[in-house]
Amino acid sequence: MGLSRKILKTGRVAEPAVAADEQLPAAAGLGGSVQVRHVDAGSCNGCEIEIGQAFSPVYDAERHGARLVASPRHADVLTVTGPVTVNMAGPLRKTYEAMPEPRLVVAVGDCARDCGMFAGGHGVAGPVADVVPVDVHVPGCPPEPAAIVAALRGLTGR
Ligand code: SF4
């Protein structure tokens, strides 16, 4: 069998995405693809390594309709890692405000949820939800790339 025919016959091999009725209402209006702007608000960079893997050829979030972009003006989704430091609270808020609506925020990692091991640190302003509204949280320290891809698939529905 030729390679092209085999590809057509096999189709896309992946677990089903989240059911349409489980998708966030705001995500349903995004047409099956999301442009993602990432902000490191003060992480140890462990979460960034896993996000990098999520977009690598192995986990390949792009095949499910999620793509990283360089500008918040082009983004539907903001991923945020780390506890929000005092210095990053303003830039994070500005990034969120620069995004067109509808816009969604995905907090990646335990630090993004409750500051994790950095809670109470002198340079920590608070968790991500204290600065911008959070729609989805991906737990873990750091979360596995597959969990990050699953969260993004929950937004694209693919
Ligand atoms: S959740 Fe873990 S890996 Fe991610 S920024 Fe916090 S300490 Fe680092």
C-alpha cells in the first residue's frame, strides 16, 4: 500500500477530544483552533520546559489546533506559569488586556494556582487568579506535556 493511501486510510490517531457539551462556552466560539500567548509570571521554568514539550513534535499540540503566537493581539488563549511576582503582575495584566475577546486564561502548574512552594515569598504578589481571571487550571509541579495538550484540546475541541 502506498504511503499516501495508508495515511488516508489510517486518519488521525488520537484519543477523542473533550465532548462538545463539556467544552467551555467561550471556547466553543473559537472555531476549533486557538492562538496561544504564553507569559512566565515568575516560574522556576520547570513548567516552561513541559510547555515546550507540549508543542514539540512528540506531543504536537498544533495538530489539535493550538498554536503559539508572539503577540497578545493575535491570541485567544493566555497560558500563565508560576506565582505572579510583584514585578510581573503589571505586565501580566497588560498582556491580558491587550488580547481581543473572547479570551481565555489557562493557569499551568501548581504555582499558578496557589503559589506552590513560593507562597509567602517576599517578591510574590499572589496566584494568577488574583491578577487575571482563570478559566482552566492544569495541576502538577510541573504538569506533564500530555496534561497541557489535553487542556488545550479542551479549548479547541479537536
Ligand atoms: S509548578 Fe513546579 S515546575 Fe511549575 S513553576 Fe512551580 S515549582 Fe516550577
